[in-house]
Amino acid sequence: MKPLRTIESVKTKDGELKLQSRGPGDFLLTIDGRVLMTSTARRSEEALGKAGTAHLASHAIPSVLVGGLGMAYTLRTVLDELPAAAKVVVAELNADVVRWCKGPMAELTDNAVSDPRVKVELRDVMKVISDAAHGGPANRYDAIVIDLYEGPGSETRRDDPLYGARSCASARQALKKGGVFSIWGEAFDEGYVKRLEKNGFSVRINRPGKGGLKHVIFIATAI
């Protein structure tokens, strides 16, 4: 195995964000030494993108929000499932991640970030969701896809800013009836499922991994 080469690193409030590579098509993202994503393991991200947009096959102009960019694999899958007239907003906090996805990592996803259907907003995804929730029917989404490096877990509190009860309610208000809220998680969280159900969603679970720890996709449909 070739050694990792650091392409670039930047300081963030969560620690050093680093992009490394072993060669063409082989990239690693870490923050404060913790692995965020590797280009060789993307099964759950691609499954997330498909799960969140499968219901949009017959929609002429679907509107989709993607929270978190990563290496843009989820975004690439979302785009591949949508028609040419679709509108996709990507909420990403770090401008360097956007730049890397347009630069050294663009080859991984056929430069998904530069697709004409995509608009990137350098904002907290929950603020984007809140705006949609309070902006009236015309501002609601057909799908919201959340792919953050920390998903819901057994320690997630009811008042968690991303996965708490209020966030679940806001997501429901930001979706059209029948819209889908899909969320990537490291492991199953029964409490999160209950919070989603109490706030107007029907929920099913997908575990796309093979062997070992299986990541979880929470697929919540607005009812």
C-alpha cells in the first residue's frame, strides 16, 4: 500500500481538517485525526442518496436539500437519480471541502459540485431547514438528505441541535407531504426513530454494509 500524502490541511474549530491521498482515486478526509471518509468505502453514502430520492422518479422539477458534502458521493448519487430540471441545494459549513470537491477530488464524482442543478450554501444545514420550515409551501423540499460525519446515536439527547425532537419537527415542516427525510448514521438509534415518528414521519431502516459494524440509513417519509 502506498503511503499517504497530505494534499492540504486547514485549521477548524473541531481540529485540523486534512485531505490526504495515496494516488489517483484514493483519498482520505480526517479531522483532528479522526477518519471522516475514504474514497474506497462509500457504499452507505451511495445507498443514502438513492434512498432519499427514489420517490422522485416521476417528479418533473424536484427540489432536494443535501446536508453535508464530504467527498460528494452522496451528492453524485442524488444527481444521478434526478431529472435535468431538478434543483439541489447543498448545505456545507466548510468552504475548503467545497473547493477540494471541485479541485483534487473532482475526478471522484465527475465534478458533481459544479453540476448546473447544484447550489452550494455555506451554512448550517439546520438553519437552511429552519428557513424552509418557516418560509411557506413554496419553499418546502421534496427530499432532505443528511450526510454528516456524526449521525444520531444512542447518546443523542432529545434537545440535540441536529437529531433532537425540535430538529425532527423542523424537518417535517420543511418537507412537502410525501417528502423523504433520509439520514446517515453510524448505528441504529431507537430513540431517534421514536422522535421522528412522533413528529409526523413513518420510518424504515436500511443497513447497506456487509459484515462488521453496519452503518444505518434512516428513511423517514412525511405523512
